[in-house]
Amino acid sequence: MAGDVTNPETVALQALVWILSDSGRAGRLLDLTGLDPATLRARAGEPALLAAAIGFLESYEPDLIACADALDLPAAALVDARRQLESA
């Protein structure tokens, strides 16, 4: 699946879906953010949450690379999306 590198929200939502597709990664994200599943669902479109999801991937490079590969994007596109979301 080729990602849309021009839209940071799209990139981040795709990354969030990728994170949540694995129960171990999803659990780590919830543990580290302190969010519960209901709050995550409710806030999934917020730029701050989307940026945090990519930041979560950046904190463990193997996940960042694996996610970028799965989304058919360069890892730098994920990092750039986070930067854009943080400045939104």
C-alpha cells in the first residue's frame, strides 16, 4: 500500500493503524501514553495524538523502519509528518 506522503494526517493515521495491528505494540503505546482504548479512538484525529504515535515509532527504530516499509514510505516521511503535525 503506497502512502500519501503529502498529507501528514494520512501518513500518521496509517502509522497508527499499523501500530494497533499488533497487540504488543498497541499495548506499549497505551502504556507509554497513559491512554485507554476509548480515549485513543476519540482522539485519533487530533494532530497531537497523531504526532505522538509517530514519536512512539521513532523511539524504537526497528518499528519505525518496519512501519515505513509496510506503508511503502521512506522512514523520513514519517518523521516529516510528525514535525508537520507538531507545528500545526
